[in-house]
Amino acid sequence: MNNYPSDITRAQFKKIAPLLEAARKKTRPRTLDLHHVFNALLYVLKTGCQWRALPKDYPKWRSVHRYFQVWSIPRAGETSAVLDVVLKKIGRGASYRQWQKTQNLIRHR
């Protein structure tokens, strides 16, 4: 797997993994490595590429997008989504906010 500038290390990922894993009920064993899924998500946020344009080094775009949806919705009784908390924790909150602004502009055209 290629390393992209947006990727985080396994050591960095270990600090946020429990938050990401807890965002979804565990109904069956995971088949995807969440580290790869999260790095793919960071790639989209950093580059602004379309979901379908994710490099083949990452998991399938539909899988990454599905995790993005799960991580973007605040859980019951919480004001922030897991993705907001995690990105702030690793210092990537600014890229997420910029990406959100871009998406809002596209939707309102």
C-alpha cells in the first residue's frame, strides 16, 4: 500500500481507534481494517476528490463512504459526531470544516 501525505500512522490511529470502533454496533466481525478506511477518509477530506476517485490502494469507496456516514452522525445524547471529535484529536479539524463548507456550496447551487 502506498503512503499518502494525508495518512496517519498506526501509532496515531491507536489513540482514536476506540472512538471509531464504538460508533457502530458490532454485529459481526469486521472485514476491513479501520486504519485503511480512516486513511481513505482523510484522503478525501484533504484532496477534495470524489468518493469514486479514491485510489485503488484504499478500500472500496462505498465502504469508506458508509463509514463516513456512520462517523458523521452525532450519537444519541451527544452534540458532536465521532468524526468531529477524532479529527480534532489528531489535529485535522480544519480540513474537515473546509471540506464541509465546500460540500454545502455544491449542494446549494
